Amino acid sequence: MPIIVNLDVMMAKRKISAGDLAEKINITPANLSILKNNKAKAVRFSTLEAICSALDCQPGDILEFVKDE
Amino acid sequence: MNINWTKERSLAFTRFLTISFLVVAGALIFLIPFITIWYDSVSGKDPIVIVLSVCFYLCDIIAIVALWNLLRLLTNISKQELFTEKNAGCVRVISWCCYGVAAVFAVLTFWRLLALIVAFIAAFVGLILRVVKNMLTAAAEMREENDYTI
């Protein structure tokens, strides 16, 4: 998958648990798990905005493009 | 008016009809020999008891398979599982059942030309169900994409 979600790295840097983040950005822990495990097919701008706001980071810190070999 | 109540009642009625047809299809297994003999006696044409019995038995088996899949489909609908690959699979099987009946009646056309009408209708219904199946598959893909949009 060319787009990698590095949410767990950012969460570890900010020392925030999945449950706390899910509550802060108002999504279910199950949906956060889908996002964290790179199983999501799309991310809404509103979700991305909430994550960036909660983790005080840029979208580029969470999303990474990796070229297919 | 309680819409939910009407929906559940409608589903229950459809399930009742499907089970009724399933019972009739099951009973036909024992009745087909009598029906074919009776048909031969009133038709006044060349006797085709064996051909007719084979065709009717094949169609009865196909009908039971189709009705069973219809029942599975209704169970999934009552569980609110609408646009899934499982349901698309059920509709696909029912569609192939229609084509099966069309093939059986197409063969029967060699003995009774009127069977061509039944074959045509069955093939047409099969075609419509195939389009419904394609639509369900597309809807299942869309639902999955929507479910995985966070």
C-alpha cells in the first residue's frame, strides 16, 4: 500500500493512548484501530484535521507515501 | 402509521410465501408422476410421460435450490445485512437457477413447442436477476469503501 499511516509513531511521541485519542477526535476506538493498522480506504479531511489538532502535528507527520517496488 | 412494523410484517409475509412455495416444491416430488400422467391423458398428443417427468423433476430440484437461496436472502435482510457479497451470491445462484429452468424447457421444446414460451420467460427473469446481482456487487463494494472511510 503506497500511503502509510504513521499514527502509532505520532501517538508514541505525544504519549497518548488510542482510547484517549479516539475520545479527543470523536471517533470510535474500532475506527481508530482501522486507521492505525493501515486498513482504511480513505480519510476524511475533518478526521485528519481533528487528529492534527489533537496531536499538534502536520498531515505529513501522519501520512507517508511509499513508492511501490 | 408505524413504518417499521409494516416493514417487518412485509418481510414475514414474504418469508411465509417462500416457505409455502418450498413446501409445494417438496410435495411436487411425490406428485409429479400423477401430474405427468394426467397431462398426457388430457393433452391428446404423443405420450411423453418420461420426458415430462424428467423435465419436471429437474425443474423441481432447481426450484428448491432457488427457494432455499431466497430464504437465505430473506434471513440476511432481516439481520440488516443488505449489500453484502453473500447476498449477491444468493441472487447469482437464483439467476443461474432461472437459466437452468430455461435450458430444461428449451429441451422440452423438441416435444412441445409451447415450452419455448416458458424457456424465454425463465431466461428473461434470469437476465434481470443477473443485473440485480451486478448492482448488489457494486453496492457491496461501495458499502465496504464507506465502512473503511474514517
